[in-house]
Amino acid sequence: ARIATADAVAVDAVAVDCGGGMADFGVEPLSAVASELRQALATEEVEELVLLADRPGAVPYALPLELPPPGHALRERGLALLWARTVTVAAAIVGTSRLRLVTKCDETFERLKADFDAHPKVTSHLEQYGVFSFTRALPEDVPAELRAMPFQSARGGGVADEPLLGTNEAASLEKRFYLGVDYGRSDVKCAVVDESGKELSTYVTRWWRAVEQAAEEREYLDPAILTSIDEPLRCLGEAALEVIRLALDAAGTEVGANGAAARLCGLGLSAAGCVRDGRLCGLPPAFGGCDPSASAGVLDRLEHSVLGYVVKHLPERLGSRLAVADGGGDCATMLVNDGDASAMWGSMGLCAAEGQDADAIGLYLSCGTGLAGGIVRQGGGVCGGGVLEVGKLVMGLPMASGSVPQHDTLGVAGVAQGMAGTQRSFFNLLAARGGERIEGKAEQRAAIVAMQKRPLDDEVCSIFSTLGGWLAQFVLELSEYLPFKLTHVEAGGKLTDAASGEIMLTKARDALKKHGISNVRRADESEFGQALALAKAVRSAKED
């Protein structure tokens, strides 16, 4: 019997009609290529294979494929599809350096091996998970469940440390603060909630460094140009101290007889980077200018490093208004990928959006400079079994004409980061339509704000409708790798703001409705949602 290449729950994924805008990006969606091959091979012999992606502590992720056999006129298209699927599974879905292929055809294995040799950036990226390995496997190595992506606790990905603070000691303080920090390539966002989960303060800042000869002045910049890990750590720590100061002011706290008005009891960090088991893997893009070896001590437990900065600088910044017991040892800490943080925040609203549908599964996207996402089901379980670095998903094969965005780290064309509802995709689209390419962070931010302030003329509507079409196409492409059907999609981020953002989401909504995904909307509390989710998560670790 032929291997099933699509589970029963999969959507009917084909190219989304972007109203003529698909031509802006010269990329043919992988799902359309796969559909073409299935139709062409319906009555012919095919090569059956299974890609296995090993992951620690679990059975391998298994993706079945059918290819045109050697000598077939469509053989090259099939091999190109195999390469794109393999990159996506390894870099975007599972996050692994250990891949195996079940196939009877030596030529297929050697071709895929040659593809890796021809793309050293891909193997270099995957080696953050361990020594790269690509080998053959036997049919009996294939697990019973294909595309397995199990759900786990909403605190999964980064497991909160066990609370150490005694109940009586905590009760003696007027306030208990829980801090969430969310960083990406563009900025740092922070939020503080109290012991009841009430939001006390939020704060956002762009990345910066102190101006020489003027320590109080800040130069705002792309963090990737910073060369010492101490500089981005200072940005994160100073943002945390500022949001705590705002929380103290908002709570109206005064220094009490015990020497402090409030205690910091938890710190959660949402990280734009690959995260496995609560640890960063490799060097996050925002810290790309730093030396990996010199940065390892800080990045090994970045949430602890930020907490240590706060503890060190508390006396000079906040006096005795805030206590952090035992030098931070009493704080619950957590680190998760920014996509999981989006999902954790979104899970709070899934029940309201989907009612009592026990099968409701939501995809929550953060459309920032890049693309992050997480998946939750009704009841709050977060999809696990991989890193879900969705910005690295390969959306399609390059075509002969049109602009083809390339992923900056992987060096692979047609990747979601530069096409699907992100700030990168916005500027790539403007450039594809003949506009000047805008590079500077400040200039990019100003251009987005200016576009969002414009009347909804034909150009604005066309740009954001096209972005919405590609966002919908991304959801369909992601669905090819999932063992379940998505019912709900939420997106947050700068491009989802204003009336133009609603145009983008309306286009995505209309396109996805045809594929059984009925609920598409803007995320609630888009700007600080991830920071608040982490603050509430570490609060749960202490208070529940």
C-alpha cells in the first residue's frame, strides 16, 4: 500500500488568490507543487520515502512523501520539494541536527546529501542542536504516528523553577511582583503583574547603547551590531528595572517596617530565538554580532542573567522599595520561545473565541521583524515536540520571474520570514514593486507608521491585501506538517495595527475560511501580550 502523504485532518492546501499580488514574490507554494505531483502520479509508480527527524526524549518526527521515480519528467520538481520539506522539518518544525531517510533509492539519498553540502548555512544553523548527521533508516524505524506533535502543559518549553518562597514570608509583604520580558529584533517589551494577576505596568524600548562621552544619552540601533553580550544584557536589565519602577509607582507602595514595599517573586523571558527545554540554542538573531563563546555564560540561562542584572542594580535605581530575596534565588524563572509566548497569551482567549468546542486548536502568530508562532488547543495545552521556529518554514519553490526573498540565516529562498505578514515582508513587497529598499530600523519604523496613517487608497489596500494573502498561504503551508487541523488563527504585531492591518487580516480570513479555518483575528493586547503571558506564567508557578 502507498504511504499516506496527507492525514485526514489536513486542509486542502493550494495557492491563495491574492488578487494578482502573488506575482510580486516569484514563489510557487509547496502545497501547490505537491498537489500537482499527486495528480500527475495518481496512476503511476512512485518512490515512497519517510523523513525522520530525531528529537531528544521522544520518538522521531516522521514526514511521509511520494516522489516521481528516477527518469520521470517531474523528478527534479519532486527532489526540489523534498529539499524544501527537509529544511522546514529540521529548522522550522522540530529543530534538530539528526535526520534520517527511509528510501529504497540510493540516488534520492545522495541527492539530498548533496543538497546539504551545497547549503552550508543550513547545516551550520542546525548544528546549534548538536553534530549534524544525515543517514539512512529502515522501514521499521518509522513510528506508528506520523507528524507527531504532542500537546503539553501551557508552561511547557520553559519549565518554571519550583517556588522557594515561604507562604508566611510572602504574606508579610504588601505586594508581590511578577515580571515578564519579551525581546525581539526590534525592541524590548516588559510587563509587571501582582499576586492576583492584575497588570501594574508596561514598558517598551528600542535596543540601544550608551553614547561615548555622554553616559546618560542613548544611541538606538539594530542590536545585531552590538559586539559584546554585556550591551544587550544591559538593555534587557534596564528595561526590567524601569517597568518595576513604574509598577511601584502604580501600586502606590511605600517602604514598610520590613525594609521593602514589594518583592520580585518571578521573572519570565520570551526569547526571539531557538529554545529547547527552556534553554536557548545557539546565538539568537538579536545578538548576532556577539562572539558565541564569550556570550555562552550569559545565554546559557539568559533569564537568570537578566535577573542577576536587576539584583545587582536595584539599590542604586530603586533604593529599598523592592526586595529580591536570597539574591534572586526565591524567584520563579522561565524562558520560552516567542512563538510559545504568543500561544500562551492566546490560550487565555481561545475558549471565548471558540466556545466549548473541545477540538478547537489555535495558531498564535507574532508578526514582528520576523515571524514567530505557537499552537494551543482548548484547555491550554501548547503544541510541543519541536521548536516551531515558523519563520524558517519554506513556503515555496523559486519561479523564473518575480522577487524571491531569501532567509538571512539559512540562505534559502522562499522562506516565511520574508513573505508572511512580517515587517520584512512589507519592505520586501515594496522593493518588489519598484520602491527603494529601506534598511535602517528607525527608517523602517517610520515608513510603517507613515503607511498606516495614509488613507486607504488603492496602493495601501493592494499592499496589505497581498500581505494577507501570503499570511494565509503560510498557514496552509504550515498545516502540511501538523497531525491536526487548525480552527483558529490570531496574529499580532506592528503590521496588524490600524485599518491597514485589518485589511491584511480580512484577506487572510477570507482565504482561510475556504479551507475550514473559520476564525481569524487580531490578537488581543498585541503589543505586550507576550510579556504579560510570561509574567502571568511565573505568577502561576508561585501563587497557584
